[in-house]
Amino acid sequence: MKAPIVLAVDTQDLDTAQRWIEATQDHVSVYKLGLEFFLTFGHEGVRRIKGVTDSDIFLDLKLHDIPHTVGAAATAVQSLKPRFLTVHASGGRAMISAAVQALPTTDVTAVTILTSLSEEDLFEIGFANNALESAVALAKMSTEAGARAIVCSPLEIAAIRSAVGDEPQIITPGVRPEGSSGGDDQKRTMTPRAAIAAGASYVVIGRPITQAWAQGAQAMTTAARTIAEDILQ
């Protein structure tokens, strides 16, 4: 059974990406194709991935520019019909609305505060408030502008869910299964099951599943199944 897992497909080899999906699609609901993937493989790469799975596609481009440019960029990927497309919430209400208008059948997904940022980082950048207050404000503004999904750290899930209600999807990176090691860019983390219990709709997982590929496809399948079962139990 598929779990509310978004698998981050972070590889520079398209054949490997396809094999990862074949190894995990019984347990993964959404595949996240990021900026590196899209710049390397483009539309054809996304179409190839869509051709081997019935799971949804999360196009994680984090668009951030003036409204006209973001609207045009969103229109440029319309033919790919992604389930989710990310924009930076900090781009503002008009920018988010432009993406929403360009992609009426896609869940435009507003990224609040990157999980790689610490509180110190935020104040250095110039945010007036801490991560929690800033993320909640950005989420409220984004959903009012038409975004149907929000990306936030696990530590902001409960407050954002309370602020935006039950309808918007909340997608959270920064989750690690029990016993997994750190060593990545995430600063504010939680276990997948705890994140779902807090109100997340989906959890983004990468290395805890993809690093198993070094031991072969079956090992990767097992890693995905183990995490999925833990979330669903």
C-alpha cells in the first residue's frame, strides 16, 4: 500500500531514476523532481518518469521572481501536468496568484522557510520574526493567494495546520526515520510518523531510502516498505 511519502529523486542519471521508481512505487505516493533534475533532463526527463509510474509528480522548482515571469514559467510546465509545483512563499501574494492562475489543475505549493535554515540564518537574512512565526504568516498569505499546498519544517506543522485549516496539503521535508543518521542539510527534523501525526499530509524522504540502492533494488524496496509500514501502522 502506498504511504504519504514524497521520494526525492536526486540523481544525475535518468536510468537510475527510473530504476529507483520501479523499486519503490508500490510504497511511494509522490516523486519529487527537483531543480537539478529538471535542468539536467528537462521536460523529456519528467515525461519519462511519468511513463513508468502512476504515482504523482512533485516538480520542485521553487520559482521566485516577478509575477509575470513566474506565471510564464508555470505556463511553460503546464503540459507536464505535475500534481505539485513549488514557488517561494516569500515571492509574495501576486507572484503566487500568477502561478495559480497559470496552473489551475496543479496544486501550487508555497515553500515557507527552507529546512536548511537555522534561526540564526533567518535573522542574518533579515527576517524580523523567528521561523515559526514567519512560516505561519507565509502559509496564511500563500493559501489566501490560492496555493493549495504548503511546504514547511516538521516543527511548524501544527501551527500552520491550525492557521490554514484542514483543506491545504502540508508537505514536510526534514524527516528522518528512527535510527537514521544525519549528515544532510536539514536542521529542523522529526520522524515521518510524528510529522504525519502532527498534521502533515506528506513527508519528503530522500537518502534514508535512496542510499539503500547501493545494496541493490531489493534493498531499496525494503527501505521504502519499512518506512511506509511505520507511517501507516
